[in-house]
Amino acid sequence: MKIARSEKLFEVGEDALVAMITSKLPTNRDVVAGAGDDCAIVKPCGKIWHVLLKTDCVVEGVHFFPNTPFDQIGWKAMARVVSDIAAMGGVPLHAMITLILPSDFEVIKVEQLYSGLRRCAERYGISIVGGETSTGPLVIVSVSMMGKVNIKRCLRRTKAKVGDAIFVTGKLGGSIRGKHLKFEPRLKEAQWLSARPFVHAMMDLSDGLGKDLPRLADASGLGFVIEEESLPVSKGCTQQQAWSDGEDYELLFSVSADDGKRLQIAWKHKFPNLPLTCIGRFVKKSQGKIPQFKRGGWEHFKSRL
Amino acid sequence: MKIARSEKLFEVGEDALVAMITSKLPTNRDVVAGAGDDCAIVKPCGKIWHVLLKTDCVVEGVHFFPNTPFDQIGWKAMARVVSDIAAMGGVPLHAMITLILPSDFEVIKVEQLYSGLRRCAERYGISIVGGETSTGPLVIVSVSMMGKVNIKRCLRRTKAKVGDAIFVTGKLGGSIRGKHLKFEPRLKEAQWLSARPFVHAMMDLSDGLGKDLPRLADASGLGFVIEEESLPVSKGCTQQQAWSDGEDYELLFSVSADDGKRLQIAWKHKFPNLPLTCIGRFVKKSQGKIPQFKRGGWEHFKSRL
């Protein structure tokens, strides 16, 4: 069925919309059956692989402004989940997309949204195997993903140790100026890190260092001490912004105290264009210090765009 | 952290909300790590099992009225996905929950919503391994699920054959009067059917026979002929309603013409309280007949509650 791109959703209906969306989904060799049945069918992983599951969503007015290009919204929705799979040392495999859209939403915008979702999926070898569409008063894109991780290389939040050096990739703060729509999840960097036994714990920075570092420390039962002036700051940003802005999608990880220098040298050789910075260390919970910043990162239900 | 149940979400914030939600999630033996890290970790299935992936959502004003009890909304959101996994002959395993909630939504309602989600998960042996919460102008509950299916017993929509008898379980129509919030996904019935080689194709009825039967026929490249007067009708409903109301969550499946009677006898013995009805047969696409009903089932973007 041919759809004019200026038609509204209530004019074309669900089946035509789904047919349009599913006509060009990316796939990969693990897919037995993609979209079109009650469920997608993908092949189980081998013995050394565990399955990773993650879901995330972006909401109009919370994660993007109403005038954001829809291609970028699609990229962001997919890339956020890739960033989480990467942060475990995992490989993203299969995605499902839930779209909530107003019924007078233009079909061409759905195409743009899916164009961004596909662009990101194809970039990282991910198949899109299904999803759901429904009506609602504003745009919401929810992405669920299955990935795999080598059980010996999985990087949890729980495994940081007292004395570990705290590292972050890239620069922090000011993501709202554009990076939050265009960032590259640190998949290859995370893969490389997960192969190094001196990396103990890792997560991605989505709500801001000020929210996420305490979460990693808590999960490992530790405290932390950071050197405020060492934070790698995006151009034109303050250290306060690097601490609290959020949406950096960089990696935060812990490394044996003795191996920090070795890591820095190997990193510079492997990823010369991405800064790597030691910002402090993990300590016993009782010895942790709260940094001297005013705000603490993005908080859903409390913060607003 | 203790939360007063009358507090609003913007008063307690995301971390306290997530801590409350994740303190009593169901789990099962396949879970290596549940909620709390970037991703959940579950064990891969054995060689004869394939992985099923499904996502679905319920939206205020579309799938439930604003005054619906939240426990029932939670049950419905989870049970809809169980119904899809069941319809493939699969076993539901792990679920992730995305909640979109207004920031002045009362915490006690989140508890009620999760109580319904947990009740359904526990009933069917499903673990809840993560999810996402965000703000939005109305309530949306999205459930993503991973299941497994024995590759030899998987029932696709694509495998119906010319001459197959068309069967439906239960009675159809009038779900809006209450069944749509309280239905039992036909998991054990679907498991039983998937072990019978004369069952060729199956799906669950969610958008109504008038939408779903043509989808099954299309997927198999077939037409169908039904006997309108044979439709199993819920008490007080017309055949038109049985055709077009939707949200029946019964099973629709195809059976070799020669085995229909044998199935009926075995079914009556195994599931004496659930009607099983032959409503017609699959034919070549060119020989299909469109039934004499006015409306064709639930259509998103076109239909409204």
C-alpha cells in the first residue's frame, strides 16, 4: 500500500503504518524471524555468552524539545540503549521499538524517526525485530534491547575495589548544546576495556557524574574522593556543569591503583582522539567525601528541561 | 529510605521511586543479575530453545480509562505480553517495565501498578529484571519480555495450510465490560497445542477476530471462509461484536482438516471449562470470502475508546 508522506496517522491506520515501518528494518544473522508475528525469534547465544536485557525511552519535553529533528530523536533513542549494553562490556544484538504518537502526527515524521533508529542500529550491527505503536498526546520512543556478554568480561557496577582509580572517557558537561542528540556510544572503547582484567567496574554516564558516580560507589559498597579540578570539561563549560549536566554518554570505570598509568599509555595508543582522565579514587564508605558542587545531576520527576 | 505513600513523585524523586519498585521484584533461576546495573543479566537458553522477544504497552485513554484500578492496569500490561509469548508456543521468562507517569502521580498508585505487574509475573514464573521511569502527561506502561520456545514446537502465523480448520478458544466480544483487565493468558492451553503436530499456525486475538484473522491468513498467503453463525459469542454480545470488539486474548489457530474432531475430543478432556470452536477454514487466497460484518476490529490511530 502506497502512503502519501503528508498523510496523517489517523488517515492511514495502524496496519499501513506498520507495513511502512517494517519494510526496511535492519537485520543480522541471529534473526530467525523479525517483525510480523506475535514475537520475534532470535537464536540463543553460545555457552560463554550471557544475555543482556535493557529498555529505555525518550519523551518529548523531557529528553528532547518539540522542534528537534526526528532523525536525531531516533538516533538518540537507540544510542542510549547501546551505551548501556556497551557499559557492561556487552555486544548489542536485537532491538524492539515502541512508538507513542499523536494521531495527527505526520507520516513523514515517522519515517524520519525510523531513519534515525535504523541509522544507529546499522552502525552497531543491531537488528530491529519488532515493536509496538499506539496513540498518545505526545511523542515517546521506547527501545528495548537484547545483547550478549562474555561472562568472563562482564563489567558490573558492583565490583569496584577500595583504592581503585576512577576514570572517565571524553569531556563532560554541556551535552544539551547538541551532543545529547548525536553522541557515539563508546562501544568499541568499552569492548576494549572489558578485555582488561584490571578494569573492575563500569557504567555509562547518562544522568550526570553527580548522580551516576554515587550510584556506582553505592553498588560496590564504597565511598569516593574526587579532585574537582581534574574533571575533564567540555569547551565553554564549568566544572559544576561537568558534574551535574548529564547526558554525557561517556564511560565511568574503576581500575586497580597500580594499573592506571599502564592503562593511560595503552589508551593513548589505541584511542588517540578520545581523552581519558583519572578524576579520583574509590575509598571505604566511611572515608568518602561529598564534592563541593551545588547540584547533583539529572533527577526525573524533579528536574525539567 | 521510607516513602510516605501519599507523597507525589516530584517530592520523592527517581532514585527513591526506583528503590521502592525494585525492592520486591519477582525473580527466577535464570537471573544472574536483575535490576540495578546498566543491564540485567540472564542465562542463555540451551540448544533446543530459541529466544522470543516481545514488547507491548498500555496507554491511558487508549487501553484503559483514567478511573481503572491501577492493580488491574499492571496485570493487563503484563498479561498482554504473556499472551503473545504463549501464542508462539513459548515460555515467558524475563520482563522489563517502562513507566511514564505525571510528576504529581501519587506514589501509592505506583505501588498498586507494580502490585498488578508482580501478581501476573509471579503467576506465570516471570522475573522482572529492570525497566525505566520517566515523566509524561499521562500514564503509559510498556512491558518488554524475553521468552524461550522449543524450536520444534514454535507456532508461527505463516504456516497455515489450505483446508486447515480455523479454531478459537473461549468466547469473543464484550471484553470492554471487564475481561480486558482481568483475562488469563492462554499459556497452558498454548503449550499443550504447540506439542500437537497437527496444529500449524497460531496467534492471540488482541485487536479482534476481524483484524487478526486476516493477518494470520495474509501471513500464510491464504484466504479464509468463516461461518458467521458459528462464532462463539460472549453472553449478551452479538456476532458483530465477537468479530470486531477486540481484546479477547483468546487463541486463534489452524489445524489439519482431518484432525479437528480428534482435537475437539482431547481438548474437552484436558480443558473442560474452556470452549473450543471451529469457525471456518483456510482456503486459497482467491477463494477467500469477506464476512458480512460492518466493522473490522480495533484500529490504532483510527479507533478511540
